[in-house]
Amino acid sequence: MVVSCEEVWREISNYLEGDIEPGLHAAVEEHIRICKHCTAVMAGTKNVVTLYADERIIELPAGFDNRLRNRLEEHIRPSRGTYLGWMIAAAAALLVVGSIEVANSAPYATQELRLPHAQPGKNVPAQMVVVVSDDSKLFHTPGCRFIHDKAHERNLTASEAMHQGFTPCPRCLKKYLPDVAVFRPVTPDVGELVRLAPVQSAMH
Amino acid sequence: MSAQTASLNPAPKSEEILIRRIQDGESELFYDLIKPYQQRVYATAFAIMRNESDAEDVAQEAFLKAFKHLAQFRSEARFSTWLTQITVNEARMRKRRGRSSVEDPMTEHEDEEGNYTPRDFADWREIPSETLERKEVREKLAEALAKLGEKYREVFVLRDMQQLSIEQTAKALGISAAAVKTRLLRARLMLRDLLSPGLGGGWSSRLLFAKGNKPW
């Protein structure tokens, strides 16, 4: 089979695609072998196909991905009521409840970790007459030698004193306070030290 | 090239699963589904619109439409072809609305049924792919592509740049496979003529020389 230049040009695409019947394929090859023009056209077309297959020819503009994401986010609301959504909500709720539980649990909530004199005087008889003075936050048994500013002392019941924010004197009311031995500072961690700091400074 | 092939053919199984999950309501997965197709959709839009900002608008719009109509997508079609089809429709619609002022120079004197006669017979040596590392060459290729008439650009971009099959290209463009083949041949020959002054001589020999090979 002999083919003309025009026929070769018409078949170039099919030839490159491999979509050409064997007889014609052989005829095209034979023609190209002897025709300089058709060799040039074939080689050039092959180059065109090869070069344009590279996706760098049309590159995505800088920032395309970000702008697309933003556009999608504006229009696509996250699904509601999906299993995943409910799992996230449940996990968040558990986290809140869990945090509260942890905050209320030992060691943070144990009264033993506080210094004895900072304990509310819950064991002090409510109706017991006690003495307070204006420049101290402690209440005492009458006659306690640790009462500050004796000129301005006044009497009231332990219940009233505690109601007004006074705490029992760790000396004269010691017997009503938790035994010091009960105080178990089990190697306080940093968090506990921070919590203890203001109480200690109030002592001095 | 292998990265390109991989990006064009994401594992169909996982893609199918993603599509089903999005159809079932997990819309936040849509981005994962379309991420591998960003370049394809943009390039398709660019081939028709011929400018960056319109192409980006079209691409974004096409993705949003794909999301909106995902419920209608049937798995017997390929997602990539479906997405390309949406992009082509969106770009054509936009083009009709805005009626681009840029004329397609190579649509003149075209007779799709007639034969195309090459104008330039300069011999091309094989062009190494490193040539494309030069921005100047990439720009020349993009410029030449922009000079093709729209119907040739569309076919060429889908088949030769996005590597769709003849049938997929025909489906995406809504034309026959025979029309794809005819337009593809013309597009390739026209591009060759447009690029011959550079690629047939100057650029490639300069590159070969730069690489230490004697061009004589």
C-alpha cells in the first residue's frame, strides 16, 4: 500500500494514538522513511503531544487551594446529626463533666491538704462564746494570749464569728481542729503549692 | 508524569466510598474528594476562558455545582468525567453570558471536514521534557494553545492535557467520538505550526547547547 502526504497528515493522530489498522500503519511508516516533510510533521506533532501532557503548562495560580477551601466552607455547612457529629458533642460533654469531677476530687478538694488553722471551725461548738478583734481574722477563746488588739475585742458566738469570716485560732482552739497528724501533704505537686501559697502567706 | 497519572486516577474504590459518605450527609468530606481534581478542573476552565480570573471563578463554581448535584451522580459514570462535564458547561455558559471580546484567530478559514495542510516543514528534533523547566517555553505553549479556536482547545485540553480517553472527551463535550478525533488532529497540527518557529529550531538547540551538547 502506498499513501500520499495528505493521507499521512490525516492519519497522524490515529497513528500516534495507535488507533490505525496494521496495513495503513506500515504504509505510513514507509512513507515517513522517505519523505522529509512528513517526518518533520510527524516528529513535531509527537513533540506537541508529549510536551502538552505536562501539567505545568497550565499551573494553578498561587493561593488557588486556599480560596477554593474558603469558598467551599462558605457554602457547605458541616453535616448535622451525623454519627461523627454526635460523637464529638458527646466527647465535649464528657470532658466538661470530667473536668468538674476531677476538680472536686482529691487532692484538690480534700480539706486535709489545707493548714489546720485555715479549716472552717466545723467542730467548734456553734454557741460557744468566742472573742474577735478588728485587726485579725481569727476568733479565740476568751483570755487567749494571742488575741491581737485587745482594746477592740468583742464577744460573739463561734457560729456568728464563722459567719463573719473569722476562723478558729490554731492555738487556743486547737482541740476543735483536725489533728495536725491528719494533715497529709503527700508530696504536693506544683498545683497544690500554688493553692497553698496564699494560705501560708496569710499566716505571717 | 507518574504524579500526574496518580492524581488523575485516584483509587476508584476510596473515591466511591467518599462519594457515598458525602451523599449520606458527611459534606465536610467533599474537599477531600475534589482535591485531586483541582488542576484538571482549573486547566479545563482556563482552556475555555483563556484568562486566570475567569478560569478560577469557573472552577470554583463548577466544584460548588458538583457538590450541589452530587446526589444525582451515578457510580456507573466516572467522577472525573462528570466533573469535567460540569466544568465545560459552566465555562461555556459563562462565555456565552460575557461574550468574550477576544476572537479566536485560528477559527477563521476552518473547515472541520476538510483536510488541514501543515504550513511549516521545519524538522523538529526530539524536545526533551527539561525544556519545560523554562518559564519562557511554558508561556509559549500556553500562548499557542490560546490561539486555537474554542472547539479545538476544548478537545485538545481534555484529551492531550487531561488525558481523558476519546470516549470520555466526547461525553464531556457532548460531541461524537469521530468529531473528537477530527478536532484533535487539527488541534495538534495547528499547534505544531504555531510552535515551529521556536520549538522547531531556536529553543531546543539553545537548550542542547546549554547542556553541553554541540548542536552541529
